[in-house]
Amino acid sequence: MNKFISVNDVPDLAAMLNLVQDIKKDPFSKKKLGENKTLGLIFFNPSLRTRLSTQRAAINLGMNVMVMNVGTEGWALEFEDGAVMNGTKAEHVKEAAAVMSQYCDIIGLRSFPELKDRETDYSEKVFNKFVQYCTVPVVSLESATLHPLQSFADLLTIHEHKKKARPKVVLAWAPHVRALPQAVPNSFAQWMCAADVDFTIAHPEGMELDEKFTGGATIMHNLQEALLDADFVYVKNWSSYKDYGTPLLNADDWLLTEEKMKTTGQGYIMHCLPVRRNVELSDELLDGPRSLVIKQAENRMYTAQAVLQSILEELHANPNPLLWSERISSFYD
Amino acid sequence: MNKFISVNDVPDLAAMLNLVQDIKKDPFSKKKLGENKTLGLIFFNPSLRTRLSTQRAAINLGMNVMVMNVGTEGWALEFEDGAVMNGTKAEHVKEAAAVMSQYCDIIGLRSFPELKDRETDYSEKVFNKFVQYCTVPVVSLESATLHPLQSFADLLTIHEHKKKARPKVVLAWAPHVRALPQAVPNSFAQWMCAADVDFTIAHPEGMELDEKFTGGATIMHNLQEALLDADFVYVKNWSSYKDYGTPLLNADDWLLTEEKMKTTGQGYIMHCLPVRRNVELSDELLDGPRSLVIKQAENRMYTAQAVLQSILEELHANPNPLLWSERISSFYD
Amino acid sequence: MNKFISVNDVPDLAAMLNLVQDIKKDPFSKKKLGENKTLGLIFFNPSLRTRLSTQRAAINLGMNVMVMNVGTEGWALEFEDGAVMNGTKAEHVKEAAAVMSQYCDIIGLRSFPELKDRETDYSEKVFNKFVQYCTVPVVSLESATLHPLQSFADLLTIHEHKKKARPKVVLAWAPHVRALPQAVPNSFAQWMCAADVDFTIAHPEGMELDEKFTGGATIMHNLQEALLDADFVYVKNWSSYKDYGTPLLNADDWLLTEEKMKTTGQGYIMHCLPVRRNVELSDELLDGPRSLVIKQAENRMYTAQAVLQSILEELHANPNPLLWSERISSFYD
């Protein structure tokens, strides 16, 4: 694997699931693999779970980690080609990405959408520009439209808890107090459609996701009907894709409760966290025995480790007669 | 040791002092102990000495360290049970603590008091809620009411410099320009009362500390009388416990000077730092030969190392037939 | 080497260039040298390249690194002797520097000028006070008036690309939208004057640098004339030294373009980054084959490694019969 930006970068999902289960049994067995390799984690937006889980994953592999919070520690970047940079932006992404590639063997990058202009966000302008000028493998720590490390952990959690070969998985829209990106639900849908599950998305009318990620899913607008016989219910808010970035407020009837879960046949509850208790999900569900949310978070570490291990193996397999510095420069040639 | 939140977590003070003196002689002798173990340092409030000394202590033990400044890098946490989270708080401590426990083997936590409501601060609500939902050992990096890593370093410094078996130690209130927590003096009093010293607290009337920490101490309101024959003078400001959080201003006569120290019989000067020069203590004392303030700071590293070593030894002693991930989840069961 | 604050700390430039070229061939050959040594990187001002390159250099040497952003993570320091600290400054540099020296084996420090009072900045008050109270070797990560790690990387880049024994190097002033320090051009001039190059500085009248750094350079006010037959053109903005801290605005005719470079005989383009595209330098030059800017950035890592290696070797050579803690305290005795 030479990058991890969406499910499409995974050549074989089943093999990846096997790999991560081996890693869970012995997380430190590949510490030689990361020796003398450094992971740079670049955050244009804040992070808790993703930062700590990915950092720990790299540590388990024997890598060193350098964390850079660009917002607070760095400076504003210019992304436009040909810009006359006489404003507040101090550096062009061309230099920033190329320079960071000199110091890191793998770069993890987080860049949220602005939720103002759909075309800009969905072109993944910031993320793609950065990747374009990086000369080392890039791992998405959540981009404007996708969050593949989260979805991989979600798939693993389902894989570990499913009681039938092809479980019913429901992605259930939930209320929230502010406008959230579509990255998590887009990505979850993309991974579920790639995996062998019976996949339903339940959301209020008008909250459709981009069809490019939901092909193969059953779409329903009645939450209670969607939940029938569900094995896994993945709860998540998102703002509108159609009326781009607008939050749907006053939708309290979409709060998921124990009462609504009764028709699911003991379905598990999932959420990517952070979760707004008693707004998205009731306390009773989150604190109850069928909540998988902490296990999902734990799996973030092991799935990130599987991704980094796969990339490190490719870096090692690529024979390197050149100087280390020259190898990096020619990685994408 | 499976946590370090107050002096009560130390089963044997004399044994701990012996351990830290062994560590000082050879700080790197236990590097195998921390192998594959990660310390998470979580700061709700900023830190310099505590962060660097604890980070270095962990490094000396072969641990990896992940630092998270929650204020600037993370988000506001909810601490109320049953809250409907429709405000600005993005995550409940239940999830935050449980999730961080997945990625760390030991967690260090700093959380200052708000100095608004005494009951809230003295119930250690933030700290205790966090510990409650952590599933790994927790080390206090200073809580609302105590700072045990500082006090341990203070005790070691006294132990190393005392010239008689039972030295006279004076905790002397000092002026400051703003309202400070009582955590350092509370904790120092608690440790001095647990150790074998002749302990006096000198403060202006009305600046009494919580009696639960000062039992066994002699309380005096005349600084000069208190200093008589003192072997160690620990200088520290705190705001009022009675009139909670109110600073005592215009108390310049409590500034400690060489002149006032004359009756002490060459007593040593101590301060936890940062110190306001010529407000709390005069330059001549801080720059003079009897100042131990830099040695106290140095001892922060070795005492933190003794605490982490004791916790690591318990983690290793605890036989672990389960998967690593399962052991963590069951640590407090 | 026991500090690295200017070119004057390098006993033999040619030997240092040889060392760094050995390092580039095998960056991990000295990993034992940094074992059990910790580098503290203290930033009073933000950093991207310097932080990441120096951190990676230390990692390559087997060191541990602790990064402290004093602005956002710490507190304001007092630098005046004898100050009555009743204002907003929470700690005196005397304590801060002495304390950090307890936890680190080498300290890297960044402190920008205020560009308000020339005498204050050019006395390097902040930097020198810090160094004065440090008890371990200090590496400048850019001070008010110099940036030696940058200049060393610049010299290496010239050394690697020169086609004649004594190349012509031109430092060309360039426009910018705000007032920048003189640290990079001062330092570049100091290193070029110490090395064996034909060195010209081109700037608008009134933008003279401090003569103490430019002795030996040819000064010209006509950019086009200065560029004639240049082998290397180092582009950089700075604010006025004479009319201290004032930026020279509306000087678009100093923007460097392909057209202006025609008389140089295929001269290379250099810049320390970050660069304002199409304000300082045109896109065509930055994206063209003669741009060395990314190679300069890469060389930052290797030159920092040479500096750290030289300091580590001195730390090891200095026999140490004392306790580790005592050795540190006595380093500058």
C-alpha cells in the first residue's frame, strides 16, 4: 500500500482484516519494521482519538512520531496556483508539502471541509493539493469528505461482533446542535458497500448523502422501519449535502433510544465519537451492554497499525540503491 | 502502586525515598521496564516543569510519551451525569477517559480548580470523574486541591539536605498579584504531616488552609516568630480557603527577605516555582547559597521516575493471560 | 562544540562540511551517540521547518526530543534583573533556563526580535539571558539577529552545487508585505564571509544590513548589475536596520523573475522558505530546474544532525566521574 485515502487504496479487505487481527494478538511483533522511520502527523484541524490512536500505532511499530498542529503552531497555507501571495497566507502548499516530505517517511494529514462551497470541499482541494506535492506516502486522518481510518475500525468492530455471515447494518442519522461534515457517514457508507453486509441508511428527507458513496445501500426515511432486525446501528449526525452545510435542527424525534431499539433484536450500537449524549443517543444506550463505542475507539489503534504496517512493508520491499534522501525524492516518479 | 493522586497512595514513604535515591545514581538502569509502555500526559491547564520532568522521567524508563494539551488541541468536556449535551461541550468525560485509556498504559492528568465554588473544587469533581472512567493507572500532574509530584520532590529535597533527624520546616505564606490555588500548600502540608518533621505553617489571619490537610502542623500568624530556628522555609502564596478563591493583596510585609531569615540559623529556602521575584521572595535569597529551588525542580524528574517505576512494576507483576487490550479494560475490575 | 549560536562556534567549516556529507550517506550510523540523551526544543515563536528538521536530526542520532511551545503552552518570562515581578510575567528567565537544563542534555531555543528597539534586539537580550542561565549546551533555532542552522544548510547546498572553486553568490533583497527580521540575511552574510565565495549583496538604498555581519561583501543597489554572472542567487526580504524594523513597501521592481536572471549564466535560485510566491520570486523560478529551495530544506536536517553530533561527541568526551545531575550543573564551570 503506498497511500491510504479511501477504501479504494485497500487491495484486499479480507486480508486487511486478517492482518489487524494478528496485530491485536501481538501488537509489538513488528517493531523492527518501523526502525529509523518517522511518521509526521499534520493537523489543520484538532484531533484527539485520531492523533493518539495513530501515534500509538506508529509507536507499536517502532516508528518515531512528529506531531504538527498547523493551526496553532504553524501558519496559513496558500492552495491556489499562480497566486500573488501578498495577503495573510505565508507559505504555498507546494513548498510546505515538499519540505515536510524531506523530514518524514510517511505523512498523516487531517483537513476538514469548510462546509461553505460544496464543489471546493468535494474536490478535496486542500487534501489533494497536499498529496500532490508530498513525495512520501500519505495517510488520511480525515479529509473534507472521507475518514477511512475511522471506517476501517468500524468495519473491524462489526466483523468481530457479527453473529451471522451477512449482518444488517443501519447508518442512522441523529440530531446535533451544529453543522457537521459528511466525511464519517460518506466513508462508512463507502466501506459498508465494499464489504459483505446488508446496508441501510436512515435519514430525514433532504439529508441524502452524495450518491457516489452510497451506491448499493437501501435508503429509508423512517427510522423505526429501518431499525427492524438491525444487527448494528451506527448513529451519526451530518449536515445537508443538498442544501450544502446546513444543519437540520429541531429533529429530536431522531434521537436514538432504548425504546426505538426494541425492534432490532439486540442490535449493537456504534458511534465514531465524540457523541452528544441525549442529543444523538440516550445515556441508557451508551452505558448499556450493547454499546460498542469504546471498542471502536480501541480498534482505531490496531487498524491504523495495519495501515502503517502495510505502507512500511512496501517502503521496505522497494529496493533502494540510492541515498535515503534521493529515494524520498523519487518515491512518486 | 496503581495510582498516584495523594500521599495516601504511597505505601511506604521511606522505601520510596530509598528508591528515588537509587534512581538518581543510575537513571537509566530500568529502561527495559518501560519498553512497549506509553504514558499519556493530558493537560487541561498549561505546564512547564511538570510536563518536562514527567516526560523525561518516562523517557529514562524507556517509555514512550504522548502529550495532549486538551485546552488548545482538544475540546471542552462535559462532566455532568445525565446532561443533555446541546451546548458547547463536545464530549463527555465518560467517553474521553475511556478512550484515552485504550491508547495509554498510564495516564497523567492536570486539572486546576476554577476557584469559584469551593465545594466543586474540593470534591475534585473533574479529576475524580476522569479517574473513574479511566481503565489504566492515573498519576496526578496537579489536581484542584493537591500536587503530590511536587510534594514528593520537596520531601526528597528536605531529606537530602537535613542536618538533623527531625528538621523544623516552615511553610510561609507569601504575597502574589493574583489568586492562586491551594493545591501546592495543601499537598505540602499533607506530605510534611506524613513525614517525620517539625512542621509549622505561617500565614496571615484568615488564610487558613483546609484542616483536613494540616492536622499535626503548628499554625502561626507571625512570620518572624515562625521562622525562629527553621531549617527549611517553604515559601508559597495561596488564595483564601475561607473566603474561597479571594487573593490577599497589599501584604508586602510577608515578602521573605534575608533580613527576616536571620533568626533561622542558616535555614534553606524552598519554592515550587514559578516564583515572583521580589514579590514572594527577594533576589538575594533566590540567588544566594541557601536556595534549593533548582534542586527541587531537578528532583521533580527523579521522583516522577520513582512513581512511574512503581506503577510499571505493578503492571508487570500483575500476570496477564489475556490479550493486551482485554487486560487494560479489566484493570480496575 | 559546546554551543551553536553563530558561525563563530564552528572551529573548522571544511571539517563540518565533510561531517555532514558523511551523515547524508548513512544518517543512522551514530544512533548510539544520542542514547539516553534528550533534546529540548523551546520555541518562543512558531516554527515548521526548524522544528521538524531538528527533531528528525535528533531522532536520527538516537536522541529523545521534548518540544515546548512557550507562547501557547507556557507563560511569559521576565528578563530584567532585579525586577519586582508584580505584572503579567510569571517566571524569571533565571529559573526557567536553569530548570529546563535539569531535564535536557541539549537545549534548542528560538526567539525572534520584536523589531521595535534595535539596541534591545541586537544585544540578543532574550537569547543571551537564556543561554547565561542554561547549564547545558544551547543551539540557536533562530535568535533576534542570526539563524545559523539555516545558514549552515545554505552553505552546504552551495558547496554541493558549485561548479567552480569560488562561486559568485548574490544575496538579493526581495519585496514582502510585512516587516521581517534581519536574522536570515545577517547570518547568511556572516557564513558567506567566512566561506570562500565571491559574495555580493544587492538591496535598495537604505536597506543596509549591520556592517558587523557584512564585512567583505560587495554591496550594490542595482539588482540587475549585481546578478551578472551570479552562480547562486539567494532571495530574501528584510526590514530596515537603519530605520529599524520599517518594511520597504511598493518595491515590486525587486521581484526576481526569469527575465532578470538571464544575465546570471544559469545561476541557481535559493530561499530559506517560507517564500511569498510572485511577491519575492516568480512561480517560473520556484518551479523551474534551477531552484534549490527544497534541497536547502532537506539539508536543514543533515546540518542540524552534524551540529548535534558534534555537541554530543563533546558531551561524551568530557569524562564524567560525577553523578549525571552534578555533571549538568557544572557543565559551564
